[in-house]
Amino acid sequence: MSHENYSSVIQTLNECMTACNHCYDACLKEDHVNMMVECIRVDRECADICSYLVQAIGRGTPFISELAEVCAKICENCGNECKKHDHEHCQKCAEACLRCAEECRKLSA
């Protein structure tokens, strides 16, 4: 299957990556940044795996299913962590991550 057939999931991955990068940056500016350490860490992990999966899909990797499974786990973890924080950027990131995890699970099935 060509990467054009993955346009919806690529869009979702890019939206998740953008939300995580924004959340990461905003968390670093919070007054109590030490309370945001885990959120910052998982934001980076999530943004990185989403970016990697977009690139891998573009290359036509034969490992889409396996990578999507890992991506879904990381996105879900990030979404659950961000949900713990009341900041608007965390809540928006949680929504994007959980939506992305759902889309990635469809690829890994």
C-alpha cells in the first residue's frame, strides 16, 4: 500500500506531534516546572515516535504495523499523563494523543 493511502493517519500523527511539541514547550514555561517533568518527558517521546512513523510510512517501510503498535502505546501513555494536568495545553495534547493512539491501533490490527 502506498503512503498516499495513509493520508488520514499521517495527518493525525502530525497533529499529535504538533500538540506534543507545543505542550512540551508550554510545560517548560510553567511556574512549577518540576511538577511537569513526566509530562515533558512523554511529550518528547510521543512527538518523536509520531514523526518517525510519518517518515517510515513515507518510505514504505514493511514495519508499519509494528511501529504503529509502539506509537499507539506511547501516544496513549502521553495522553494519560497529560490528562492529569489542568493546563489547557495539556488537555489539548491529551485529546490529540488519544485520538492518534486510536488511529495507530487501526494500522497495527
